[in-house]
Amino acid sequence: MITVADVMKLPSMYGATILAGHAGMSNPVESVTVLEYGWITNTLDELFSKTEFQGNDLIITSFATIADNVEAQCENIRRYQAMGSVGFILFYIGLILPSVDDRVIACCNELDLVLITMPEDIRTHKYSDVIGDIYHAIFKDQQAGSNYVSTLIRRFSNLPAEQRNTNTLLRMLSNHLQASIILTDYKKSISNIACWPQSLSELLSKELKKQLQKMQGEQAVKISYDDGANYLQHCPTLLEGKEGFDLYTFKYNELLSREDLWQASEFVQLYSHIWNKDLGKLVTSELVRAIIDDDPLKMRRLADLFQINVAELNQMWVFASVDSSEPDLKLLRKCTEYFSGIYKTVLVGFYESNMVIFAHAPQTAGERDSIVQDFINESADSYSNYVVVCCDCLNTTNDAHNAYFDVMQYASFARSIYPQKRVLRPSDVSFAQICAKESACRETQIRYLKIIEDIETTPELLTTLTAYLLDYESSMANTAKALCCHINTIKYRLNAIRDNTGYSPSKPADAYPLLIAVAINRMRDSENE
């Protein structure tokens, strides 16, 4: 990415001075625009209304038509800044423009717009030298950097809100790839198009409409014109849930690489998820997806975009949707607000219909348990339509990948085993996995259920054993309180269970088969409900 600061280092800028807008020196530069007509008239209004501005351009001018009109100079500066321009380079000071007025400097400082002046009273400086130098630097940077999505998204996000639309997006992508970009709907009709070069927009729009009908499922077609071979290519489909939206590129004399096509699709997809409510709804869900899918390339791009250190994310909360409904944006906002108040680093998004939260959690188990307990006390009742699981100690994205898919496979079993737990932990999911696998084998299931067969006829014994082992972590006092009886009654029942099963619930080795037996029994009862 070439910035204004990089432009100042170019040979053609030797002797140039920064008069204002120092805060904007790190802004990216993607193009150069020459300002010729500056009078504040209907003609200027028409020029602005009919010109596509892609932003991040440097304006080169001498204010020749308005050299004596400071108000007009400031108005032009404000207009171009509103269109996303990052700075002005003033030529021929002392020759055409008498001087730079303090009001112009103040205007640029107010807007954080960089104001650069070329050396005064020198006739040999040329626009073409600076333009050529800047575009050469931009081209070299594009050649050196194969991953352009983060740069374009960052540039796009810096544009004024009124410019953040599909047309601007495609124009930005078109200028970067030096290719025409076409977005079609389900009828294969052109929904939006950005032609390269822009001067051939009318001709290309008609021709490309014909060629799209001829593709018939092909990924690329060669189109011959008088000036040589040209290529119409179909980008990989990434707009999930929006069947029919397709992205195409058309480039003169060369094929775009598969990587360029993937990134073009990714750029449009990110736009649809972040800004366009008609094409998508989600904000950081693409980074959540990249982490869970353990996709390092996409993860690095998006982490850089959202300025998140993925290595710090050692905890994952999963809100698994019970009814597999569409992503709930109210839940997104609610969780973002709640967890942002707890963690310094937090990432909230969806993976399919499930809410996923990654956070930088405290190192000690006690602090993490305290956070979970606070959530249970304050908010858990609001999430009855979700199985909530909190996974700690995730050292790698592969850990997150495995933990997420374990939750998806076994969380429902864990919920049936631990119906009173508002937040499940990895140990609960792991135990549910063991029980589910044991229960899947009919012979093994029967063997475990046979252990508690003799106490099933005495409901209070089975209820006590289940509560003691699964709900109250082998605490006789808590079990007695929950069942509204004396602790001695619990002792009596546990002894009776030992007499009837041959296993002592208070001894770890004996308790384990009893634990699996009552868990499988709960799973079976849940299936029959």
C-alpha cells in the first residue's frame, strides 16, 4: 500500500513541502486526479454529479482558474475531501497561484487533508513527472503484494458513507485489477458493472451482456476483438444464501490468476457482510469462520483488517441454536455489548446459525469461572433457545476448530445429561461424547443400564443417585438441599444404592460406571420426551 508519506519520498517530489494535514500522511494513495475547472458553478456541480469518485486520490492543481478566489479554493478542497480524496499537491506557486492563503491551510488542517506545495517559482516541474512517479510506485506495490483484499477494504471503509455502495466497490476493484467487473443477478442480467477503461463503458456494457449469455457454465471464455484476445472469467461463488449473484471479470489480453479471482469474490463478499444490508448481515463473522475453519491465509487478511491478534483469543463461547434458525442480529448486538464490557479483546460473529465469541480470557481458572458464573447470574435466562458452551485454554486455531465441532456434535447430548447447567464446559461435552458413543452400541448401553436396574423400581433412589452424581458434584449437602430432605436421608439412600448395585457412589472407581449409567438413562429419557 502506497501512502501519502511514501509519495513524499518519490524523486519527482524533491523539495516539496507539507503545509497542512499532517494527520493524513498515513492515508493510502490509489490514484491521481488533475483539477482544472474550479469555479463554483452549475458546470462544477454537474462534473461532480456525473463523475465516479473511488476515493484515496491525490489532487494535482495550480488553481489556475481560481487563483485569486480563496473561497472557491476552500470549497473545492471540501468537495474533494468529501469524495474521499486524501490530499492536494499545489504547483506553480508564485507563477500562477500567487501564494497559499492561511484560510486554505486552516481548511486542510480542519479536514486532516494533506496539503503539499511544490517548490515555488520553478517552471520546470511538470504534472506528468509526479503522475508517472506515483502510478509507477502504485504499480510496483501491487505487483509485490499478492493479497489486496485487506488494503481495498480498508480504503473502502475510509470513504464517506454516501460513497460506500456497490458501484464504488466494483470501480475500486476494477481499477486495481485493470479489468471490467460485472455483477449479475439470478437471470444473468447485469446488476452492476464497472468497465475498464471507463471511456468504453457504453460499448463494453452492450458487448459483455451478449458474451455472458454465451458462457453456459464455462469458467472462462476467450473473446477475440480486432486488437487481440480478451478473456471473460467467472469468479468463485462466495455469496452464500444469495443464489444467482455471480461475479465476472473481463480483461484485455490476459487471464487473471485464480488467486485474483478468489480475492475479488472475497472482497465483494466482505462488502456484502459489512455494509450492504441487502446482500448480507454479518460484521466479523468472516473472521470467526476463518478461525473455526482453521484457514490461515484468510485469517491473517481479516485479522489485519479488524486489527485483532488471533493468537490472544484463548477462549470460545458457542451459542448453539436449538431450532437452527437464521442468525439473530439482536443476539449479535446483545452479546457484543455484554462481552465487550468484560474482555479487552473480543470477537463476536456467526458460524452458520450459531453465535460464536472469541475472547482473550484471564489465565487463572478461578477468574474464568467467575466470569462464567457472572454470566449465569446476569444473563443466562435470556438464552433459553441456545445451548451455551464456554471452552477455555485454546492454544491454537486448530484447538478452536476441534472444540467447535465437538460442541456441534455433542452439545445436545450434554444438555440432556446436565439440564440444570446454564453454561456447559468442555468437560461436559467430552463426557457427553463418551456417553453417546457408549450408548450407540446397544449391548454396551444395556450393560450400563443393567447396573441401575434394581434401583429403578425405587424412584427416590434413582433420583438421588442422578442428582448426586450429575447435578451436585457428589455433594450430599447440596443434594439434600435440592431434594428437600435431611442429609442423613441422602446417606441412607446412597448406602441403599450400594447394597442394590454393588457400587459405592462415594468412591471414584465405583462412581464412574454409575455416572455413565445415570447419564445414559437421562439421554434415553430425553429422547422419549
